[in-house]
Amino acid sequence: MKLRARAQRWALAAALLVAGLAWTAVGRVANGGSWDQSAEKETTSQLTNTFGTGADCVAFSRDGNTALTVQGVADRNIALWNLSTGKQIRTFSAPDTYVYDAAFSPDGARIFAWAHVFVEGPERDQLQVWDANSGVLLHVFPSSFFGVDIAVSSDGARVVVCGDKEVEILSTADGHVIRLIPLTTSWGGYWVPTAAFSPDGGHVLVGGIKAAVIFDVATGASVCSYNCQENGGVTPVALSPDGTKALCANENGSVAQLWDTSEAGTLIRTFRLGAADGFRIAKVAFSPDGSRVLTAASNIVLWDTSSGERLTTISPETLISAAVAFSPDGSKILAGGTAATYLYTVTTPDSEEEKEDTDSAACACAKSLVTLAGLKSRIGDLFLTGLTFAALAALRGRHCT
């Protein structure tokens, strides 16, 4: 009987030990091989295509399958590219014009471009409206406003044109000026490099030399301003998809700052580049869901919006211009270089690409494992305590025989 009792105690201790090891393994698998449940998810990037001869303006089509670029030196043309093949679909070119910037309409049916005309006369710039599918030039709206960069409102009804000492907001239907907003010397004074519409189109964020300013489109009044002058003035700006945050970077510095867009205009956090990332940030952007931001200098750096953590670094083969864009689903990045345009795929352990590779049974299993991992964190101490007492009981039984 004593031998039988001893065997039972040892069997119980062994069973509990095996169960404890299995429980720990489940927790490890559920956390992607990490013993720490709070371990960071690794974000990676991969160059998936290279095309063209360089660009300083890039954009994705609405479906994410086509890229728009503005390229060339003497003869600046708009081009569309098939992102799967890297082949050019068509070009958009008007005689005697030099295209500065271009963008898709929100529905993808039109392309808006700001171009300079090589002819004599006061109206030497123009807003061009192209049919994206046929390549036909639909409208030309001449202007005496000297602009370089444009941004399109979410309804496609307006464009903001960045220029010398002021910004101009135009109707895309007939080209009439909706609002002309001059910058005072306290905000910039002489040059406006970039601007962005709020999601509802009621406000516009302008990047000046001395500060970034949000203006009311209806009145032209300033709502709030952000002084981002650490080591330089403000150049690139972006607004979050929900309009609650503004991202501003230095013209000659290596930091980008995230601000609250309320009237208080409080600083949320700072994203600071390293020496190897480059000195001048040429472009900033939010991912479509607002969870990530990117800064483009010599390197393109992806950051977590909430924590400020650096997620991944992309180092293009050639110098990147101020041409970087997220795809509509946030899984790809276009970057215009001096010699080519680059397409990168960005993935995380829970990205949609990896989810598609997992069948429904595996998904159900993964959900079960995550649940067990959560339970392990809550009752693990009690379980191990019980295991210890069982082992001690078995040893005590062996000592008493």
C-alpha cells in the first residue's frame, strides 16, 4: 500500500509538472514566441517594385493598384503606372507647360495638376483637370497666382495651392478663387511649401517658414498655430484622418512634432531622427487609419502614433524627394527618388497579408491560444504554488516510507 501511495504521489507531481510546462508553452506560442506578453510587434518593409526615372510627386489610385507620378526636368509630365508590372499606362501632357504638382480626386476619376505655362502674359499658371481613365484634358483654369504644391479636399470640390506669401483655395468646378489667405511675417512671411485640408474641408493646415497655422476656409481666420522651430522652420505638414492631430516637421531640423488641433494646440509628442536618417525632413504623412506616421529624409522612418516608437526604417537606393505616400489600405508606401520610384510593402505580425495566409481553423486556434495566455497570466502563480505543494507532498511520502 505504501508503494502504491508513493507511486500515486509521484504520478500526480509528474502530471502537474508536464501540465505546467505545456501551459507555459501555450503562453509562449500565443505571444509569437515571446515570454513577455507586452513584447513589441516587429514591423518590416520590403522593396517590391522599382519603376520610372525618378519623381518628386507620387500618389496612389483609389484602389491602390495604380501610381501617379510627376517626373522629368525640362518636360514635366504626369504618368500613370501599373504597380504590379511597373509598366507605364499613360502620360498626361499639355503643350508648353511645366507641371509642378498633381493629385487624384477622391473618387479617382480625375487628376488635378498645377502647371506653369511657357507663354507671355499675366496668367502664366493654371489648374488642369484631367480624365484619369482616358487621359483627356477636361478643363484648364488660368491663374496669375504663382503656386507650386497642391492638396485636394475630401469631396474633390476644392484645391489649396501653396505659393509665395499666401495660399489660394480654388473651386475645381470652375477655377474661381474661394479664399486667398496671406501669411503674416509672424507665421512665415514669404513662402508656403505645403498645406493639407481637414477631413470635412472646413479648415486648412499650412506649413510656413516660422510656424504651421490652421485657417478657417470660410472666413480665412487663423484658428491656431504651432511653433515647430527646433533647429529650423516648418515645411512639411499633415493632418490625421480624423482631423484631431497635426504633424509638422522642421525645414532644417531633424524632428517632427505631433500637435492637438484644438484651439489649445498642445504638443503631444516629438519624433526625433537619428544622424543616419538625414537632416532635413522633406515629407510627413499619416497612415490611412492614423495609427502610424512617416517622416521622409534620407531614410523613411515609420513611427507608432500613440507611443512614438520607431517601427521600421526604409533606406531607398537613391535620394528621396518630397514624394512619399501611403496606399489606401496602409500596407504599401510609394517613394519618389532621384533615379526611380520605389514601391515598398510594409507588414506587421498581424497584417492583413499574413491573416490571409491563415485558414479559419488556424485562426480559431490562435484565438484559443491567446485566451489561454491571458488565463495563464492571471492564475499562473496559483498553479505553480499548487505544483510546489504536490511535489513536496510526494517527497514527504517518500521520506516517511
